Amino acid sequence: MKKVLILGGGIGGVASAIAFRKKGFEVELVSERDYLFIYPISIWIPVGAAEFKDVCMPLSGLAGKHGFHLTVDRVLALDGINKTVTLAKGGHRQTPQLVVVALGASRLQPDGVEHTLSICGKPEDSLALKKKIEELIVRGSGRLAFGFGGNPLDRSAVRGGPAFELFFNLHHHLKKLGIRDRYEMTFFAPMEEPGARMGKKAFAAIGSMFTANNFKTRYGKKISRFEKGAIVFEDRSTLASDLIMFVPAGQGNEAIMASNLPQNDAGFIRIDNFCRIEGISGWYGVGDAAALDGPEWTAKQGHIAEFMAEIAAGNASIEHMGQTGKMEGYQKHLNILCVMDMGNGAGFVYKDSNREFFMPMPVVGHWLKKSWGIYYKLSKMERIPRIPGM
């Protein structure tokens, strides 16, 4: 049985471990945490609609169910030429022939970012957001600024959806408490049309919601720095806020950027259409760690990482285990797919190279996304069937 080492215990890494086991590989998964944090449903932690434990899955349970070995450790260094990996506790060791790099992305660190909180940062940040929101509710009023940034070196490394979702959920939470009118809510982003990559219909729908709910915006101004209680833009204008929730754009994982793996200008691993790392036989790149080659609107999402994991496992089984089949590429599968939750409903968004679709789903949309969180956990443990692409 051929061995594969999978680096990263996020959505892409776990999907890779499961997919490679199903293809008959012996799998070791290295994760710096002993749990899988399900980021798409973490938006409810800060507003009290979900507990932290509801958004976590113990990796030991997944390992037991699917038969892979779990190593809880942090990847410090990678060497694709000499085929070695260095772990914080496990030290320096030779890798097997097959390696999947699914370490995710790190975040750009704009000046003063320590004065912000993020829904896409460390899992514990969601609890810090919850604490800050609770403090402002006790205070009875406040100014709230939510936003996200971009990376001009890789436009796919943006995470705007969770920022919008938490913004809408907080609005709904304050309305339920009967105190929404006491809070000024502003959304900010350096691009002229944040969210436009989702398609014209989705962007127009978001704009209508902003108008209807008296949200303020600060678009099209690059962020110069963050200060305690304020955002400073390049034109020296400022936006004062008692809570700054900011999702920085992604860049390559620190260990990847310091390695000899082939990278694009933003530090993401260069892969071919079959998810193989360029120039390194037997090594694959999956999910946010990889540089995606696709249309201008391409974005890194969890479901993209999952189908890349399936593709990498399938191609590896053909190329390295002699299984029959045709090698498959990831690029034809690229799309944007999300249920943008708003607390009291949602909007279904889909976009690919041929079409774009947006459907408002009042009330039922919220429960559809809640149901997806349950489905994700149950299907990963194979208690219910997995729906392809979901």
C-alpha cells in the first residue's frame, strides 16, 4: 500500500485524507489542531446563534472512521527538492513519495491589523468577536465597521462572503433585540464594487439590502492603516468605529513561502491542471494553498478545496498505483457557489464561465445553511450519503 502524507487539517486536508483512503492509499494527516474548524458556519458564533463546539469536528473521530493516521503537529518547513518536512514536535524527516500540501493560506498583515478582529482568522477569534459584540450590546450603542481587503498579486485570495454574512447576521441580531437603531453599521473595502465577482445580480441584491437597511459604505479607498478605534484610508480620511471586523486578503502559507516549492507572486503553490505541484513528482497542492488558474472572478472556497482533493486522489491513483481511468483537471470545475446567510434568510449564489444565478430565499435560506452544517458533519462521518459538490 502506497503511503501519502497530507499536510493540513482544514477542509481541503480532511477531504484529501478521505479521498486518498478511498483510493487505497495509506494516509497520514498532519494538522496543527486536533479538530476541524468548519469556517463556513463560524459566522454564527459571534452573534450567539452557534456554540464554538458546534463548529468543530474532532479529527480523531474522522481518523477512526476513515482509517487514516493523525499527527497533531505544526509544519515548520518544506523541501520539495530533497523531499523532507520539518515539524515543530516531530522534527526533520523524509517524506513518502506522495505528499499533498493543503496548509491553507496566511493573511496579509496591514499596518495596525492588531486593532481589528476577523471571522476568518484563528478559530478563537470568533469568540473574541462574540465578547466584543456582547460588550457593545451591554453599552447600548456603538459604531460598527466591517470589511475585507484584496491582494493585487492574486485576486482569488479574497474572502468577502463571510464578512458580508456576519454583517447581515449582526444586523438581524440587533433588530431582534430591538436596538438596531442605536448602532451605525458601515461596510468598507478598497475595491469599487466589493462582491462583484459573485455576479451582477448578487451584487445588485446586496446593494438593495444596504439601501433598505440604512447601511453606510466606504468603497474604493485603499486602507492606509488601522488604529485603535479607527480606519485610516489613503486619502487621509478616517472611519471611526468601536468594533472593526476585517478579513485580510490571503497570501501563501508562511512555511510554503519560505520553501523551495514553485510559487506565484503571492506565495501560493504553482500546480498544473491535475493538481500536481510543478516540477515535483508525487507532490500535490490542494485548496487555499494552491494558485488557482482560472477566470478573473475565480475565488478560493471550501467546495473548491474539496473537489481538488478528489481530483488529486483520483489522478494519484492512476499515475502512482496503476488504477484505470482518465486523469481529470480541476479548472473546468471552477465556480462560485454559496448560500449567503443573513440571519433571517439567505441568498443562493452561483457563477461559472457560462452563467450566473442569484435567488433570494427569505427565512428558508437561513435554515438551509443551518442544515448544510449538520449535513457536512454527518456526511463526513458517513452517517448520511455525501452529495457530490456539496
